Amino acid sequence: MHKPMDLMRDITESDPKIAELIQKELGRIREGVELIPSENFVSKAVLQAMGSVFTNKYSEGYPQKRYYGGQEFVDIMEDLAIERAKKLFGCEHVNVQPYSGSPANMAVFFALLNPGDHYMGLDLVAGGHLTHGSPVNFSGRLFNVHPYTVDKKTHLLDMDSIRKQAKETNPKMILTGLTAYPRKIDFKEFQEICDEVGAYHFSDISHISGLCATGVHESPVPFADVVTTTTHKTLRGPRGAIIMCKKEDRYKNKYHPEGKKDLASLIDFNVFPGIQGGPHDHVNAAKAVAFEEALQPNFKEYAKQIVKNAKALADELMKLGVSLVTNGTDNHLMVIDLSKKNLTGKGKEIQMVLDAANIHTNKNTIPFEPGSPFNPSGIRLGTPAVTTRGMKESEMKVIAKGIATVVDHYQDAQRIAKIKTEIKELCRGFPLYPGLGILQ
């Protein structure tokens, strides 16, 4: 006789190897400082939504327009996520279904451009993203990119140069956004350039969306035709993405499904059925939870503290003799320039030594990289995760001292061990997920 599967079996019993790894990862993040700008720590409520029974449902289509039955509660949940995102960002239309930032960007490319069309995006080495035009990515393989970069001396965006380039190349789209540019972006001026050359303005704010939603950084939503963001990073939600856009397509020069001449339907069509099937309902539920959290007054204070911490960390690093790209930061991240320490191409090695000291970062290129993408000359740092833990400016000084010591003495095992001890002691004062076990 067939026995039904035991759905309530504990993972420690059914898969002790994975259970052990989960527990070890929990220990790692508790005892170290997470300084990777694209990482954060979600709330228990977000974890609960991601681990909910919504993971079992298949929901191709959109609310009230599904291809499967049993969608009553999924529809309500997705509508809640949409309305909360619209309220949070003040946008006209939102699609909450993209699985992650890269497919969200792909959907926008397919909506606004035809293969072979010309566009402009920030060069990867200067702080852009793979999907902003890298030659190894779909954005560089299927479309003709004219990358814009930063000034050679200041490493800042030169808007006059970008305007001139736009007039010379006549792009159909200009993509704004960053992954390693530590200064503010003037989205309004980018929009003016787009208007001058008749280009769509597509903005990817994956890194700064939590800052944009709270007014800590200018938001592109009032200006750009389409805006994408991941829902983790400064937004402090689950790993996923959303696409925001204006309802009207001001150029009306693209194929629209079912004869609809609006941008919203074009975006939706290119998410599903364009590049995705059924949405991840459990992640969408977690997105809804995160949006509700971000709508609370204390989230704005959190966003402000992210920037305060970043500035404090940057200032202290520079006081200790560590050079930064653009000599500081205006947002949540900064990039150490190791070439100024005669450590060109040592980014990977320094990252590994920082890991050994329980300081988790990522190697990164610097503008006009003298090394290579695999062995770059920069280290990228960010403050969203440590700010979530409650750390403030005084803790940034302790962390800066540890980073500077590692950079100056990366081959000294004793010094590295001492920094690790100091970091673990610092982290004990800021417990992460207290009382949380594997299944709680």
C-alpha cells in the first residue's frame, strides 16, 4: 500500500548535510561583517513568506488572467505587492514577477529595442552592470551598445561628454544606473538628454532603490520611461526584481500585444510570455512583505543611516591612507583603489584575506582598470547589511581600521588573526537573527 510522503519531516532528519550547511552559513554571517553592497539581511517576516506554501503554486499569467485554477489567494497577494510597490515608489505601473534583476532588464530590452538597435549604458569597468552592455552578456551580444564612461581624472560622470556622445550616436535608449559608482546620478539631466535625442530612458536602480524610495537619493521614477530594481540590496527584501514604468509609450513605435498602444502592456507582455513562465509566488509574497516594511517611517531612517555609515567608513579609510575611487561616496558604496598602494591586480587576493579576517567584500574593477576583470585592482564595499544589524558611525571606524590593516599587511597572518578576533567581538554586540534556528 502506498504511503504518502511525510511533508512535515524536519530537514535535520531528511537532509542533514544541507541542514549543517544552513547552520554554518548562519554562523558565518553572525560572526562577520557583510560589506558586499548588493547584500542585506531580510526580516523574519520575509523569511517566513519565502518559506510559505505559496512556493507550491503555479500561476502563469497575471491577476484575474491566469492559465491555471486555484488562484484566488495568489491574485490577492500579487495585487497587494503591486499596490504597495506603486505607493512606495510613486509609479504608474508595476510588474512584480521578474525572477531577478538580469531577466527584468532583459524584458525591458526586448520591450524597447529590436536586436541590433543602438543604445548607451555605463561601462562595466566604470561602475555599470553586466546587463548594461557587457560584450559577454545578452545586452552586448544582441544589441549595439555605445558605452559611456567617467572622467579620467575625477572618475565622475561627465554629463556634457555624455550629451555629446548621445547626439553623435543617436541611441534608441539610454540606460542609467550603477553597481560600483559611488556618487549620485542626476536622473533629471539624463532625461533631458534622452528628450534631446528622442531616446527611451531606462533606469536600473537595483543598488539604490531603498535610497530612492525614501528620498535619500533622487528617484528616476518621475522622469524615466522604465525603471527596474532588484528587491534585495538597499530595499532589504528577497532576491527578486520588479519593473516600473509609465503607462503611456511616448514613441509608439513598437509592436504592442493585442493592439494595445501603452507601455505598461508592452512591459508585461515581455515578462510573460516574453521571457518567463510562472512567477515565483513565494518570492512575490516576500516582496509584498518587504514593500510594506519599506513604507514604514523607520525605513527612511534606516536609509539615511546607510549613507551616514558609508560616509563614515569612507572618511575613516581615507584617514588611514586607503585610497577610494572619487575620494569618497554619496550613496551606500565605495571602491578601494589598490593601485595607489602598488597592489595593481591584487583585488582577488585582498578579498580572500579580508574573508579570513571575517570582513566580507568583493573584488571589483576600478575605472580604466590597469589589471583585469579576474584580477582587478579594486575592492567594493557597502553598508546596507551592517546598518541592518544596527551598527553606526563608531562601528564603521573599527571596521575601517580592520580593512586598512589587511590592505597594508595582507601577508601577515598574525595581524589578520587579530583583526578576525576584533571583528568577531564587534559582531557579538549586534546579534543577527537571535534565537533563529534552521526552521524557525
